[in-house]
Amino acid sequence: MADPSPQSTTLSTSAPPPALQSPTSELTSPPPPCSVFPSLKGLNRPKLRVTSEFDSDSLLFFNKVSCKIFDNLAKLKLSFQNNTQREVSQPQVSFTSKYVSVLYDVEEKNAFVKSTVDVSPRLQLRALHNVKAQQGEIAMEANLAEPGYSLELSSPVPIGYPRATLKFPLGEVSVQEKEVEEEEKSKRIVSVNGILKRQAMNGVCSALYTDEELRLRYAYKDDALSFIPTISLPSNAVSFAFKRRFSPSDKLSYWYKFDSNMWSAVYKRTYGKDYKFKAGYDSDVRLGWASLWVGDEAGKVKTTPMKMKVQFMLQVPQDDIKTSVLMFRVKKRWDL
């Protein structure tokens, strides 16, 4: 046990009691610890945005934590899921800026890197790389002299066939060489995909050609009525959509497919901006449903009251009403 007397060597090395200071000694006192790093005084902690969403059907929480860094020039985000037992899954970290974006999957130990560089006012280079698979794509897009016209050349790396895409005011057309298997032999063909749109008869006519299938669509829309017939060739599948707005807050939509006799209908009514009721039926899955949204369904959470959105949904199977299910989703945002 140490000697508690004043002659102890332990106490002899301790600091002497503070002496009275003169007015001049206050001016020469050591600076506070925070002044050792004067450059940190002006730094502010980035504002954190935390968003959490719970789905009662899957019993999962979908979480996101993000902040803007480098004077709002870049964004850092962490996303992950967790169940009711607090087990974390699918964690991902992303860094997003104007020229470079990186997405890292923690579980897969893989990163996706995307970069965009404006070489000149009319020339842009883009690159996408999957680190783990050692695959990616390089693209170059040049704006032509005429407004609305551009030419894009892209190619997979390290192996693949290049693709050329011409964009113009009425649509775009892509040309690419492909390999197809015919009678146990590989054959190279030229694949052409494209879409054309044009105003006609107070509506918009569009033609979409992809994978040797042509889809013709006409869309007429005014303040109270929408009519959209569609036909696919060579399958001759015909369908149409009909939408009727009875008032600014009431709308009825109906879809019918002639080849399968499948149909669906949805009625929607809004109460102001933050409340929406929807009910419908789908003959394909023989299911009736109704949902209530509290908060703007299509808007962002930050614009809703209390920065929160809630959805309640009731699903009623036609074949077994007793197995009806009531589900809900809650999404909340915090700014820290």
C-alpha cells in the first residue's frame, strides 16, 4: 500500500497547485484544444437522410441512409434490408457523382462502376464495368448537326458485337449483329430494333419492332377520355385500354385482351393531394383488391405530411374469399 504521507515519491512528481495569474498571464495561456485544427471549424457535418419502409407481406424493412458530400457534388448511400429478427441482408454502398458512380455489393463482394465524360459539347463517352464478372460496355454518343439527331456506338467488353443506334425526333433505330442457333449450327444475323412515334388524328401512333415482333399502338387522350388499341404481329394479339375521367378526382380504367379474354378494371378516387382510394379486379389471377394511400402515392416522401406514406391493401381471391389478406406498407423519412 502506498505511503500517504507528504514525503511520498508518488506525490512529489505531481503538478504543483495552480498559482495566482497576473493579467498578462491570461494573454499567454495555451489555446483551447479545438484551435489545434483551425481548418475544421468551418466544416459542417453532412445532413443525413434516413428512409425506412416496412412491408407486412414480406415482414422486411427496407432501409436507406444517404448524405451529400463535397459541397453537394456527390452522394453517398447505404442500403440494406432486415427482418423482424434484426438479421441484415443485401447491404449495398453507393457513391454517385456527375461523372463517376460506384455501387458495391457487400455480400457478393462485387462493384459496378459507371462513368460519363463530356469530351465536347456534342460528344459524350460512357463506360460501365462489372468488376467481379470482368465485363462491361463502352458507348460513344455524338449529337449531329440537326437538333434532335444523335448517333450512338456501343460495344460490350471484352467480347461482344457492337451496336449502332440512330436517334431522331420521331424515334430511334438500333442495328446489331447477333449469333443464333439454327439446326445445331451458329449463324450470324443482323438484328434491327426500333420505335417510331407520330401525331395522327388527335392522338399518337407508335410502332415498336423488337425481336422480329411488330407492335402497333394508337393512343387518343383528352381531358375526359383515353382510348388505346394495340395489335401485335405476327401473333395478331389485339388488346385495348379505355380510361374515363368523371371528375378531377374520379377515374375508371379498363383493359381487355381479345386473344385470351382476360380483363382488368381499376377505379381511383383522390381526396386532396395526400389521400387516394383504389379498387380493382384482375381476371388473370382472379383477384379483387382495394387499397388506401395516405400520402402522395407517386410523390417523394419528403413532400408528404410528417414525411411519411402509408398504404393499406385488401386482397380478396375470387375462388376462396376466406383467404383474404389485409396488408400494409409504411415509409418514413428522417432528416438528421
